[in-house]
Amino acid sequence: MSSDVTVLYDTIRWEEKALIEAGKKRDINVNMVDCKKLALDLEKKPNEYGTVIQRCVSYYRNIHSTAALEGMGVRVINCLNTGILAGNKLFTHMLLKKAGVPTPNATVAFSKEAAMQSLELCGYPRVIKPTVGSWGRLISKLNDRDAAEGIIEGRESMYPIYQIHYLEEFVKRPPRDIRAIMVGDKVVAAIYRNSDHWKTNMALGGVAAKCTVTKELEEMCIKAKNAVHGEIVGVDLMESEERGLLVHEVNNTTEYKNTVRVCDTDIPSLMLEYAAGRN
Ligand SMILES: Nc1ncnc2c1ncn2[C@@H]1O[C@H](COP(=O)(O)OP(=O)(O)OP(=O)(O)O)[C@@H](O)[C@H]1O
Ligand SMILES: [Mg+2]
């Protein structure tokens, strides 16, 4: 029997378990597929999947399994373009700018020397981020030349993606950022992530609180989502003292456990209904 919705995962987190429960509640036939056990015959379109919700944590597994399924005509949320574009902070930056979405000013440099030169010009502090990555990993605040040299030198001996030096202005803001969860053209819930650490990620100890969704926030999130051709995404924003709301990231496989908890919004049900074409 074919399913209404397939959840393609490589790790079962709270979010994936919640999708199973939501399927039972909403009478939507949900098929759970472990991508690690998957071998796809690329010459034969699988008909049993229904719409696939892509939930793989691994960036490479995520975009390659999406490419294979989508290429054979299976509908995948989010699509391959979103996986590639939202999965890379430089690509996202360029698209947000083009779409007129305010985002932190940034520089990209292609060697240690070029990065150091640009830092001398822009001044400190500056934030260095891997173009591909999440949970705040390998994101550093460069407070001065000595710190920058050490961090950038370390990256020069890593895998080539880490030798793309993506440097953002350090945004002055309250000690929090905003995560807004979008299902289609709607922000279904949003949270502040408060933290004593400058990186406010929940994975690093951030504390969630409900954030009221204003018209300005929603309109900015819709533009950001569309800029990367997304459907179900988590938009991350900061409240800059100088420039107001800025979008710094669009997450294509967003976590939403804490948003469900503090906003009491049934995000997994909304996701499944959207994927099954019921809303
Ligand atoms: N330019 C900046 N200025 C100040 N703080 C920043 C800046 N960029 C990021 N941060 C802080 O660092 C955190 C992590 O940054 P970002 O969201 O870009 O990385 P990530 O690792 O992809 O996170 P996620 O877990 O949300 O996928 C943000 O939530 C924010 O608190
Ligand atoms: Mg983020």
C-alpha cells in the first residue's frame, strides 16, 4: 500500500517521533524510512512514498537522497534547490539580499591571507561561520587579530569547505534571537532563544520563550522562505539595534521541539496536513 506521507530520516529525534504520533491523530498514513537502510534503484520510480518530508540530519545524505527521489518524480519537502541553497549560508546570503530581505553584512574570502586582509579593513569583532553546518558548530567570534589568525589557520588544514571563509558583522542585539517555523506561507509559531552565550542555539543551552508573530516578522519570513524556494522551514532572525529585524539563516530541516512546547502549537500535525495536501 502506498503512503500519504513518508518521513525520511537518519536519526530519530523528538521531531520525528512527533510526526508518527501526529499521523495517528490525524489519520494520515505515515511511512517512516531510515535513509541509512535505503538503496534506491535510480532507474525505477518508487510509487509507495506519497509526499516525502526530508528530515535527514546529515547534509550530504539529505541533499543526495532528495536529488535521487525528486529526480525520479517523487515530491520531496523541502526540494533539492532548498536543500542546496538554504544548506549553505553564503548561497542563502546572496539570495536574501536579492529578495530584499535584510541580513547581516558579510564578506567571503578564499584564503587565510585574503581573510586577514578583509578583517583588517572591516575591523573586529567579526563572526566566522562554516558555509555548511548547524547547531552553532565551528562558529566563532573573532575578537581580535590574534584570535582570527589562530582560528583561520586551523581551518586551512580542514576539509575544503572550511577554507571558504565566510565572515559576518557581529550584530548588536538583545541576548536572544528568533526562530520562526513556517508551514507554507504561514508562520505557525515563533520563539525567542535567550542565552548568556552569544550563540543562542538551543543545542548550546539557549532557553525558549514564546515570540508574538507580528505582520513585519511574517512578511519577512515569507520572503526569506521564498528566496530559497522552501516550503516547511525555520527562519532565524536577530533584532539588530541599528537595522531592526535581520534574517541570518533559513533551516530546511528545522527542529521544532521547543517551539511546540512553549507555543502549544501542533507543528507536526500542520506539517503532515500540508504534506498530504489537506491545507
Ligand atoms: N552575525 C551575528 N552576530 C551576532 N550573533 C550571531 C551572528 N550570527 C549568528 N549569531 C548567533 O549565533 C547563533 C548560531 O548562528 P547560526 O544560526 O547562523 O548558526 P547555525 O549553527 O546554523 O545554527 P542552527 O542550529 O540554528 O542551525 C545564532 O542563533 C545567533 O545567536
Ligand atoms: Mg541558526
